[in-house]
Amino acid sequence: MPSLFSKLLTTTAHAVDRSVGWHRLPRPLGVLTLVGLRSRLRERNLYDTGVPAASDELIGRASDPAWTSARTIDGTLNDLGQPLMGSIGTRFGRNVPLDATWPEQLPEILEPNPRRISRELLTRDRFIPATTLNVLAAAWLQFEVHDWFSHGKAEAENPWEVELAEDDPWWERPMRIPRTRRDPTHTEDGSPPTFVTADSHWWDGSQIYGSRREFTDALRAHEDGKLRLDPNGLLPRDLEEGLDLSDVAGNFWIGLGVLHTLFSLEHNAICDRLRAEYPAWSDDEVFEHARLINAALMAKIHTVEWTPAIIAHPTTRYAMHANWWGLVGQRFRKRFGRFGSGEVLSGIPGSPTHHHGVPYSLTEEFVAVYRMHPLLPDEFTFRSVENDEVLQERTFPEVGVLSTRGLLEEMGMASAAYSLGIAHPGAITLHNYPRFLQHFERADGTTIDLAATDIMRVRERGVPRYNAFRKFLGVKPAESFDQLTDNPTWAEELQRVYGDVDRVDLMVGLYAEPLPKGFGFSDTAFRIFILMASRRLKSDRFFTTDYTPEIYTQTGLDWVSNTTMVDVLLRHYPELGPALQGVENAFAPWVRVGRE
């Protein structure tokens, strides 16, 4: 039961936020308000869609340290009381009441027309840069998303059919958008549709290590715990062959190539350290410990570096560091260790596991607010890390999955990383959706309008539209288009397309609303992050009760604690030193070499 203080804090935080806004408060009051809002969201915005019962064999494994001392490939055995919680093939949860997740039916679900929204509200008229970030930040988000969630391949039969305007040059009429893959475990029991994940729900580095035993075995060198790399330091060619380009692999591009290679190298560096300190360990023991450490490092980088870079308000920068280190701060934690078991003072890593009354899963609402494709630029200039000389100029389609390896071999990893580090991504706003994604010729030969598809994905999965979504989060809905956005031109365009402000799609509303100081995405989306960013750590025993020297080794915990993204880059590509001189956050713009 919540304490009297907790109840008072959540009530007060909600009232102050609605009347003043957390981001307008002095930092100490703002942080306290965010703590109260997180508690309120935990109480009101977690809904269970069901966890399947585990087999007797899996239940038996839950008591065997041989199975429970390391992460499993499929995400089972994280919660030992419910061994299937968060594993591959389990359902996405919800952040809104289940009876509010029924998708609209035809014809309402196709209104307003998603292709019209794509063309009139989302098309990039000119590139709007996010000048406080670099393109590595855009690549990082996709790199992490590939670990967090995938609905699997869309269904080929019975697609959504979208009518087109007479002047629309689209290649087929009507436009056909495949539907999300059905949940094979859902029964017609009168409950809203559910959807399942093709990855685990845990923050476990699956984008590197894979979600199938066969892939993981092929990835490993089977010596000293290491991953295979080509002699030139790139991912093995044979792992790139036979990829299903109609699925997530088809979204690969040079930014992901840089990060996949970088953290494969980091895994191997961790293995070298562990092998030196534990020479009697088997190949499997070194591999499993290195995977734990590498996944935790990526989670920490996302928490205390990427997120503060993209939502750079002074309060949120402090709050995200407190999520990991606690209010006592990094210096205190690193010198004295934890101050009690609570998450507020000493941070979530190492605190008790807590699901807050609902079995852990990622949610459809979390997926919906992470649709941030405007971050991607349409064009790239690649420069030499040695002298800033232009090496190549490419469009995004020219740096995709079929071209990534060749480009990395031609220019080298360091120059590729440097080029991403000095360039800006796009701002997450209306009229800044990448044009190439509106006519996206995928590597498998299909062509889609990803903007229109994004709109349909949110609708068909029963995520409420913008105003209803805000109500469920305890935020005031917009009463007019002028309230929704502070851009008068956008307000007129929204009025023309939607007519009724309550019909505005969630993604469109998130792109249109005014932003708090330093924010790269909307305050409405941030409400889901307040809740789910903590939950991904707090529900995972490998970040909580098992974030210990016994599981990770003290060497592993120190590696996570003492390593930043800049450290990772310089460890493997020291020639980046001049470009990273004085750069505190690797996701902020780097220094142009050879310039005063």
C-alpha cells in the first residue's frame, strides 16, 4: 500500500504539473514533481494483457543456478516466479485501460486518410536540423529499438486499402498497407485484440546477440567468449547472407553498421579483461558474463547519455542521472556504494525488483511514442577523420543494408563514425519526415510509405488518439488546434485535415505540440518515458537484485560504472581523439578536425 507521504506526493505533483508544468519549476521542485508523477503513472497506467503459464520443465529450470545466473536467448527465466514473463512471443502490455484499446472499425479507422496525412502534414519541405544532436543519436535510437520490440513480419493477406487522391503518384491504387501480425494466443473471448513481440521485452542486447540460439551460436567465435569479426574488424560476411530483408534486417543502414560493429568490439574487449582475471573460466562463462556487462553498459549509456542529450532540460538531465545513480549522485555512489536499498536515493541498479502490481512487458503505447523517424536525414556527407576532406556524398537509400559493408570497407569505421558525429539529425516535428521513407524501396523489393504505415500501425493496435491519450495520462487535452500547437500555420493545416481536434492521431499530435526547453520530443511522449524508462530497469532482476558482483563480477560492475560512450569510441578507434576532444556527450555534435 502507498504510504501517506507517497499519496500526498503523487496528488501534489499531479496538481502542480497541471497548473504550472513540471518544466517551469526550479530544478529541485521539478525533480520532486517528476518523482510524484512517476508514482502516479505506476499506479494508474500499467495494465496486464496476460502472461502464459510456463511448462513444468521451465519451472524446474527456475530453481537451477545453471539456467538462472545469466540471461537466456529467448528472455525466459528473468522473473523466476513467472518464467515466461517478458520472453519472445509474449504480449505487449498497455498504458491505458484495456477497454480503451479496441481499434476503430472501418471506415473510421482510415479517417483521415493516412496517405493524405503523410503528404500534407509530414512531408519534409526542407530539412529541419536538431542542432544539439548528431546523427549518431538517431542511429542509436534505432539500434536500441531493435533490442526492445518488434511485432514480427506483417501479414500478407487482407491488407488495409487506402484510397488515393487523383494527383497522387503512388505506384498502386489503392495503396495497400499490410496488417500487424495477429497474436496466435488470443481467443475470441470479448477482450480487445492483443499483439506479441518477436524479441524479448527485456533490455538484454538482443540486437547484438540475437533471439535465436542458431544465430547466437553462429555469431560466437567459441573461443575466450568472443564474437566473430572479420580480419578488417567488421561483422562476418556469412552472418549478413540469408537475412530476411522483409523483416527488421531490411532496415539496416550504415549508422547501425557502425554501432553493431562498435559494441561487438566492446564485447570482445570485455572478454579480454575477464579472461585475464578469470583464466580458468570456460568459453561459455566468459561469453555470458561479457553479454551481461555489455547489455548493462548499453542500458546505462541510453539512460545517462542519450536520453539527457535528446531531452536536455536541466531537470530531466538530473532526473535521468538519478534514475541510474540516485539523488546522492554518481560521485557518492562510485565512492561509497549504495545508500540504502531504495531507488530514489541510490538509483535503480542494485535496488529490489518491483513490477508495481503488473507483470512486466513493454507496451503498445511505448512503441507508439517511439516513432521518431524525422531524426533520419535524407542525405549524408562522409568526411575523413584525418583532415575533414569530403570522401563521399550519399542519399539514405545509398547507405542502406545492401551498401553498408562496402561503404565501411571503403572509408573505414573511424571516418564513418566521425561523419555521423559531426552531422545533425532531423528535428522531430511536422513537415520533417524523411522523403525517402515516404517512398521506401526496401531491400526485399517492396515499396512502402512508412509515414502512412506509421499512422495505421498506431490506429490498428488500439492506441488512443492524441487527446484521449493525454486524458489517460492525466494531462489536459487540447481544446482547439491553436491550443495543440503554437505554430499558426500548423494549426490551420491540422484543422483542414482533421476538422475535429479529438481526431488528431497520436503521432501527429506529438510532432505538433510545443516542446519544453531543451526537448527533442514532446512532453506527452515523455510521460510514457517517465514510467517505462524506469520500469525496464526496475522489473529486470539483472538490473536490480542480481546487479551484484556475484552475477556480474566486480570487474564487470566497474566496467559499466566507469565507461562512457566516448570511452567506447576511443577504445576501439583512438584516431577519433581530436574529434572528441572536450566532448562530454558522444551524442552531441563533435569537433570538426583541422579547423581552428
